[in-house]
Amino acid sequence: MSDSRLTRLAWIVTGLGMALLFLALGLIVLRAPAGLLPDITPWYSDFLVTAAVGVAIIVGGFVAARLPRNPYGWLLLLFGISNGAVQGFAENYAVRSTLIASQPLPLASLSFVFAAVGFATWISAVPLLFVLFPSGKLPSRRWWPFAVLILLSYLVLLAFLWLSPSALLLPFPSPFHEAGEMGRLADNLTSTALSFILFIAIPVSGLSVIVRAIRAKGQERQQFKWLGLSSILIVLAILWNSEIVPLLPDVLDALLEAAAFAGVPLAVGIAILRYRLWDIDVIIRKTVLYTVLTVLLGVVYAILVVAFQAVFTRATGQDSPAALVLSTLAIAALFTPLRRWLQSFIDRRFYRRKYDAEQVLNRFALAARDETDLDKLTAELLRVIQETMEPEHVTLWLRPAERQPPSDPYR
């Protein structure tokens, strides 16, 4: 198939996927009047996360259209459609038919099958998205057995997930679930395949990204930086969904999950298409700077509030809102000098080469402003080039001054 036809196909699949996603969002909104359903995620959380998955569909379609021979874009497109569109629509259709509608909706039983197919597809695509990044190819032939095991696990989930008597995806079993020996077999095979993907395939593929990122150089290193920065969102979403840290309110939890589902595909798209690839260094520096700045200002603010409140309580015998006002003014006054100090500290510690180059250029600017001797200025310029760029050889050519013919005073 030609590239133009593949590009057209990518946009058609993207359009169909987004249409199904909007239908899923419509079903989620229709759940709102029913309120909170037992053992079902709140409708607003589902809406945020499902809408965020639309970013994966759009970015995957765009990458597949721009690079139709690179399988990565197609895999990302498959991930987004199977997650937000297929599973999202099927699960919400099943919920409406089983828990909300007065009588079962048409073809409601098939929604359990499509929900299982969607889940099996996107969960199996996750480790492949890590392993195939950024070229769309396996790192080496040694990874083929790993890819085959993922494929076998995917086929097992396709065949048995919708037959399992356990309610894995919804709080009620599938109408196709099997009882007896067949049900136990489906349960065991499903659990084994899912455990392999979740606890072996995804961690191993994540470690492969870290190893390859350490070895990467130049442009490929910048691509891995984009993936690494966006992966922080995944780690945060996992932590807040676990018992390691206190649970967030449902809305904040959903916003964090939505940021992960939207941010990772967006960063991957930037890395694959190499759009403004080198901006990642600026983003990382700013992220580190303002994260540390926010933490420090928060600590200082808390200390000031407690201190001022203690002073006012001792002086007046009661709490005073002036403590909050004074603390806020103090933080506003501290913001700019603290930001400058942190920027200088971070550059010295983690971006030493850039910091040294800036200092050299600043010294040259001072010399160029005050120096009038051309030979000394030339030597200073050569020294600056040598210190900042470290070339093997430097040559400076100065255009000779044009000789002006003597003017005729009697002309």
C-alpha cells in the first residue's frame, strides 16, 4: 500500500476512533442523573480520563499519517482507540443496560465482549510502546521472545477474559461467563496472562527504556528525555492510586490520571516527530526550578504564618487575619530573589557547562565594552570561542580596512 493511502487510512481510523470516543463520553454524561453507582467510578472521573485518552488517538493518528511506515504511530493509535473508545463505550453501555435502564438495551451482552477486547488490546500495547520507542523497532533480536510472550498473553486475554466468572472489568460478571472447570480454567489463564503483562512485561520494558536512555546520544537522547519527563506523571498516578500515599479526592485523582493519559502520548508525539526536540532541556530546568521554589516558599509560608499568629495571639489574645496578610506579603517579596538564587544554584550544580559558558560570555561583554585595542579584543574573542565551544582549531579573519582615496581640498 502506498504512503498516501496509508496516510488516508490513518486519518479515517482516527476519525472513527474519535467518533466512538464521543459516544462513550455521551454515555458517561448520561450517568450523571443517576448519581454515584455502587462499585462504579464516579461519572466525572470517567469523563476526564476517557477524554484524556483522546489525546493518544489524535497523536497516534498524526504520527501514523506523517510516518506511515513507522509502526509506532499505529500502535499508539490502537492503544487510544481500544482504551478510550472501545472499552470506554462498551463498559458504559453495559453499565447503562444493567444498572440504569429499566430494561436491557439491545446487544448489551456483546458489550462485555468488546470491553474485554478493548482492555486486552491496550494493556498489551503498553509494554510494546516502551520497547519500540522511538524507532518503532525492537532494540535487538534478543527482544523477539519477549514480544512473542506479550502476543501470547494478549491472545489468552482475548480468548478467556470475557468467559471468566470473575468480575475483573465491571462489578457484575459477563453473561457469557463459564461455571465449573471451564470457568476456573478461564480464570487461571486470565490471571496468569494479566500478571505477566502487569508485573513482568511492563517493568522490564520500562527498565529497557532507562538502559537505552543512558546509552543514547544526541538526538535520540533528547527523545528519551521527553518520554522520561512524561513518565513522571505515570509514577505519580500509580502512587496516588495505591496505599503508599494518602488518597486524593476523586476529582484530583482523576485529573492526575487524565494528565498521565494525555501527557505521555503528547510527549511521545513530540519525540517521534522531533518537533522542538531540544526544548526539553529548558522544560526540565524550569520544572526543577519551580518545583523546588514552590516547596521552599510553602515551607517558609507555613513557618511565617505560625510565627506571626503566635505573636498576634500573645499581643491581642486572639487569632488575627493579619498573620496571613503579612506572610503573603513576605512570600511575594521573597519570590524574585529566591528564584534567582535557585536558578544560579541549579545551573552551577546540574548545568555547569552552560553556567560556565554564560559567565565567559558575560566577561567578554565587559571586555568588549571597555577595550579599545583591536589585538587584545581579538585575543579575548579567540579565548571565549575556545572556552565555550572547545573546537580543535580556531582561525579569525578580519576584513582589512578599505583605503579611502585622499580628498582634494580644492575640488
